[in-house]
Amino acid sequence: MRYLALTVAAFALTALASAADSPAKNEPSVEQAPADPKATKIVLIAGSNYFKAGEHEYVGNCAVLMDLLKQNPNVAPVLAIDWPKKAETFDGAKAVVFLFDGAEKHQVLKEDRLAKVQKMMDAKVGLVQLHQTADYPKDFGDKARGWAGGAWEKGIGERAHWVTEFDTFPDHPTTRGVKTFKIDDGWLFKNKFVADMKGVTPLLRTWNPKAAVKPTGGQDVVAWTYDRPEGGRTFTFTGAHLHASFAQEGYRRLLVNGILWTAGVEIPKDGAKVDLDPAELPKYLKPAPPKK
């Protein structure tokens, strides 16, 4: 009996120690190398800037995505803030996920990053663009389309917020197991695509409910995949504005399926595993910084 009590006590102490070592949801580990070098490495790059509570929560959103990705076998997500500080962070990555500000603030336009991203594209590394990262300066549009099949450009594209319910999806690995979901999002629409949308598979379509007529020629496409001509895959979703959208199972599965697909991971017929208690979502967010 005494042995049993000691065993239980030891187990409890071990569990407490393990919990103490586990990072808080809003303090995810940064640039931590995968424990299993054979696992599929996926690098998520989150912008550090703060916008508004629950909006553009880049780090918090990437922290959620990391926990969802970890539910799937042999997948190792690695988080970087703004851009990797360690040269080896990109080594062996099968896909890279961008979630930060776009246009002239786009992280890939700084320093020598453009060449590094192009090197990854040439090596057929998967690319995921979420929300603002599909927004490029106009003189960079052709390069962006070479990576992603489509891009949002100032003067051509538009952006606005509205609620959309998505209940029909094309037959594609990224839509496996995706259930109907309804979200309020900040859409980048009227995107410009490669000629004849060759290699592009539209996944989600929506248009401004205030518009007089429905846009044509793919201008209503707000999520798509791109099979790059030289090899490699890209998944773009121009929403992802609100942290609360992760409460929707279909939304979570589409994003995780899309990330895994770009990394060359086979998507199960019922889709990726994306279990999440919506009550946990606020725990991924940091308090608002004090006003200056």
C-alpha cells in the first residue's frame, strides 16, 4: 500500500514538473528544432506587431495552428517571429507559412530575404500565404504570381469585411473533411491571377454583399491552391483576420489541410485532425500592450 502511495506521489510530481516546463499557450516555443529529424518540418512565420484585440493576432493564430498541426502524425511545426533569427531554422523545411503584414511592410521584401524565399521555391518547398501576406506592391505582382498563382495588388484588388457561409467545396485534398463554416472576415478580393488561372484551383468564393453585380473572371476567389509549374505547392487564404474564427471546425480543417498539402503530407479522407475547445482560444492571446 505504501509502495502504491509513493508511486502515485511520484507520478503527480512528474506531471506537475512537466506542466511547469510546458510553455503557456500565449508563449509558444520559438525556433525550436524538431525532436524527430525525420518528421515533416513546417516553419510558421508570425508578425510581432499588435493591431487590435482578436484581430491580426499573428503570433496567437500561429500558436493555434501549431497545436493543430501537432495532432497529425510525423508533423513538426516550428515558429519564428517576424523572420527566423537562426540560419538553420529553414533547413529541411517542407513548407513555410507566412502570417504577417503585407504590401510595403511585407517581410520577404526586407534585407536578402527575397533571394532566400526564391531559393526555397526553386527547391519545391511548399508555401502558405494567410491574410495580408497575399498583398504585394504592384511592381512585385508577377514575382508573387510565380510563387502563388495569384496576388492582391493595390489599384486592382479590393478589401472589405463581411460574413460568409461556405457550404460547398471543390474536390481537392485541401477540402477533405471540411464542414460548412460561417465566418466574419477581412477579405482580400479581386486578386490578379496567372494567365487562364493555369495551375490554380479555386477553393472559396465570396463577394461583397454591397456589390451591384457578382464579380467575374475569378475576382471572387479568396482561397486557392497553386501547383507551381516547376514543382512545389502553394495554398493561399486571404481571410484569417479574426482569431475567433478558429472556433469553426471547418475553418480549422481547411487551413491545416492546406498547410499539410503544401508540405506534401497525404491528407486523410476525413481531413486532418483539428480538435480544439473554443473556450481555450483566449489563452493563446497576450494582453494588449499599455497605451503610450
